[in-house]
Amino acid sequence: MTDHATAAADILDTLAKVSGGTHLDALRRERPQTRDNVQASYAALFEAGDRTSVTLDERLAVAAFVALLHEDGPSSDHYLGLLRAQLAGEALANAAQAIAERARTTGPYGAYPAGPLSIEDLAGPELALEPAERDALGERLAAALLHTHRLVFHPRDAQAQHLAALQQVGWSTAAIVTLSQIIAYLAFQIRAAHGLRVLGAAA
């Protein structure tokens, strides 16, 4: 069983296929602190740290689900591959993929508090899981994927009751913070890697 993600390679270089000595490599090395911080965040979320509150399976399943919802092939392949290398990861990866295929949409949806921004209110579909899907994921991870879908597509609709639903199936406050950090990090990572790929193609 793999207990950690590959530590040797820089994650953005991996996802964007940045080779040493290229223009993109030189560009990234112009800001070493930013480069190091991105990699350190990846390591903290997926390679190290206390996993008693959020298991590695859960972390990788959520990361893969975010990537799948964004339809980002390199990121999806990366996290699904790491997830499948876990003892029970194959079933979780298959479930996450199947749910993401029907859960993809556009967004962002949601409603602002009454005021001038209300003109941007937009209703959209919310994810619901079938009993078989909940069984495949377990109640704890099922709740996490519902939370993930909401933050990706309905960020304006997050309410205290949604956090309470996570707590009811065993997510502590610290674990919810970690879950939200993973979702936010993936959103950044996917965009950064995509931008580098575009720059590489242009060069």
C-alpha cells in the first residue's frame, strides 16, 4: 500500500509537464518562494501531517473529485492514481468517477443577500447521492463529496447547517478545515497547472 504521494517531483512541474532547462522551468524558478510554498502545501495535505482526523484515502478521494468536477485530465489522473494505490482505493476511485460524471455542471450558482448583487443570483443543480453510492463511499466520505460539490459550484449557498451535516457523520471542526483547504488548494493547483500548460503550448 502506498502511504504517501510522490515526494520527489514538484507537483506543478508534474501536472504541467515542465522539463528542466526549459523556458517554463526558468520562469518558475524566478519566484522560488512561491514555488516552494505551493509544493509545501501539497506535502502538508497529501504527504505528511496528522491523518487521524482526515485519512489519506479521504484526502485523495476529495482531491480526485475536485479535479474530476473541473474536468482537468492531468490532475484527475494524478489523484486517481494515488487513490487507487491505496488498499481500498480502487472502489473509492471508481465511485468518485461515476458520481463526478453525472455531477459536472458549470456555475457558480447561488444567491447573494438581498441587494445590488442579487442580479447575479443563479439557480443550479445540487448533488444528491443514491443509496448505493453512499454505501460505496461510506457516510463520512459521502458527506465530504456533497460538501465538495457545494463549494465548487454553490459557494454562495454554504450555510451552518451544511457544516452540521458533516459533524453529524464524524467530521470534527479541524477535519472540516482540512477538507476545505484541500478543495481550495485543488482549485488553485488546477488553474496554475493549466496556465503553465497554456504558456508551454504558446512557447
